[in-house]
Amino acid sequence: MLRHNLLLPVSTGNLLIETLPPIAERETLLSLIIPTYQERNSIAKIVPLLTSQLDRLIPNDYELIIVDDNSPDRTWAVAQDLTLQYPQLRVLRRTNERGLATAVVRGWQAARGQILGVIDADLQHPPEVLGQLWQAIESGADLAIASRNMDGGGVSEWSLLRRCLSRGAQILGLAILPESIGRVTDPMSGYFLLRRETIAGKVLSPLGYKILIEVIDRGEIGKIIEVGYEFQERQAGTSKVTWRQYIEYIQHLFRLRLARSGRFLRFIAVGLSGLVVDMSLLYLFSDAYTLALPITLSKILAGESAIINNFLWNDRWTFADLARTQTSNRQKFRRFLKFNLICSIGLTLNLAILHLIYNFVIHDRYIANLISIASVTCLNYWLNLKLSWRITDHRH
Ligand SMILES: Nc1nc2c(ncn2[C@@H]2O[C@H](COP(=O)(O)OP(=O)(O)OP(=O)(O)O)[C@@H](O)[C@H]2O)c(=O)[nH]1
Ligand SMILES: [Mg+2]
């Protein structure tokens, strides 16, 4: 007897992608998400096309997941009927959330593949390009993007207004988030494949349409390969793009910017708490009215206490998201040793810069001290981000 695939349960709570436990039997290699809203006519066309592509590329090693936001045209029910014919198709019907980007993440949460991907339902993304995207992943890319701005790429019949808006959005993105948007030619693409491990363990928080910028900015993405493609005209159904998507895009950029700067502000706050610890202990140990220990010994004890204070706060707060991926005591201790080492370099540098500025630039020890503390803090932050809390061994 033929049976429908049951609708998949929808995850709630954090948009966190789990690491797949290694399993002995054959794993699904690719999970391709097709987000839909009011696409009942499109899915009957795209599912067979994708199936014939993937049956040639990776037979029996893929799944298609339609994530429908409870469309009034009952796209989800049509999709579920299709599962009779296409058992590799799974369907998720969301009733409590809306939005393209979060739909994709909910789909990835239900996915079993080591490679995750996304494609629009409306045939604007040509299924043939999947072959090149797959090749890019096989050749070692972490992320393979179908791009309209590469050789062989383009937008077929877009109006001048839409072209300008799209370019304008890209330039704005470059201004606000250059380190991520600048890595690719088509950051607005909604057609790509990536390795699960690049986003596993991350809490994603996308807004609106642009899931790719979220992935590039929050993921640990190394090699990126882009493949040119021509964005096709819609064949059925209607566009869901409104002004709201442009506003949400800008909000999304600022959210990502703040998440990055927020970390820096937390680092500064922790640094200030360290300053308080250092000064108070220096007073407690060395002052004539308190313990009256020798000044050098007092300074070392106070400084080391501040370093421990800062490490604990940074580990639990500033870099908590990174620390969460490496929780064993050994890993924690290693982070602590590196932090200590970097802080002692910082202290030495602090003294050197202080003397340089004091002797050659501004003959005011307090201003010189402030400048040197500020510059060492920046260096300290950068070194700690790159060394102490760096993600190591994330690829097994
Ligand atoms: N689940 C879900 N899917 C959505 C939502 N909005 C759009 N989609 C789907 O996401 C894909 C892209 O949406 P489109 O409206 O085609 O956006 P576009 O391709 O950028 O714009 P057009 O060129 O105007 O079609 C389509 O498969 C839509 O059905 C949503 O809120 N939830
Ligand atoms: Mg479309």
C-alpha cells in the first residue's frame, strides 16, 4: 500500500543547527530545502526536475524538504500528496512562524544531510545548476553559491528599478558589513549549498529573506565557490517581495553588525571590571594602611587576579558562544593559558607604548597611559578572538 510521508514535526525555540552524530549506516548526503508560500502550482513542476537532477548526481543520497508556512492555497497538502510518488520528499508545515529565512533554518533543523542547501520553488533558480554547485562542494568548498553576478550569470528581465534596488542593497551591505558581504559577488542569492559543520552549534537569527548573509556572517565558512546562473522569470504563482523585505534586510544587517560590535563592548566591560579588581587589590596588598606588601609583588598578585577575573567573565559572557563548542576542562585550561600569555604580552606592550608616547609624543603620563591601554585593548581583543577562543578541531 502506498503511504504519504507524515508531516515533519517543526522545531521550536532557538534556530540552532545540531551537529549530526556520526552514524554507521548510509547517511543522507544532501538535504535541499524548498521554502514555499502559495506555490501549489510550482512544486508539482520543481520536485520532478530536482529529482531527475539528483537521481543522476547522488542517487538515494538526498532528501528534498518543503517548508511551507501554512499557505492558504494548501501548498503543504499538495506537497504531501507528492510524497506518494517521491518518497525522498519530506514536508514541514509551519503554523506559528512566518518568513523565508527562518523557514529555511527550520528545514535544516529537520534535515539529515551533511550538506545543506536551499532553492526557490518558483523555478527562478534553474535546477541544472545543482550539478555545478555539487561539484564545487566535492572539490572542497564549504559554501557553493549560485550567483547572478559571475560569468554566465544575470537577471533575465528585471526592471531598471529592481536592478538599482538590488545593487543599492548590495552596496549598503558592503558599507555595514564589509567583512561578510565583501566575500561574495551575490550576497542576496537564495540558491546555495553548504557543509553542515560550518553552521552547526550556532544560534542563527535571520530576519526577512536573506539567509545567505546570516550564514556567511555567523558561520565558520572557509572556502567559497560561486557559480554563475541566469535568474529566470517566474513560471507560476506570484512574488512575495514587498517593501517590507527591503526594510527587514537593513534591520538584519544592523542586527549582525551589532552582534559583532556587541562582543567588543562586552570585552570592554570585562576589561573595566578587571581594572577595578587590579586597582582595589593593589591598594589592599601594597598600601601602608593595609597589608603593606612590596609593590612589585602586590602588582603581580593584583594583575594576575584581574587576568583570572577577566578570563572567567570572557569565557562565560563575551565569548560564550565560542566557548560552548569546546567545553572539556582541558580545552578550558588551554584557553586560560593562552589568555594569560596574551595578557602578559599586552602588559609588556602597554608599558612600551606608554613610554614611547610619554617620551616622544605627549608629555602627559595619564593621556599616554589611556592611549596605550586603548591600543593594547584592541590588540588584546583581536588576539584573544583569533587564538584563545578560536574554534579548533571542528572538522573531524
Ligand atoms: N516558507 C516560506 N516561504 C516563503 C516565504 N516568502 C517567500 N517564500 C518562498 O521563497 C521563495 C522566494 O520567494 P519569491 O517571492 O519568489 O522571491 P524572489 O524570487 O526574490 O522574488 P520574485 O522574483 O519576485 O519571485 C519562493 O519559493 C517563495 O514561495 C515565507 O514567508 N515562508
Ligand atoms: Mg521568486
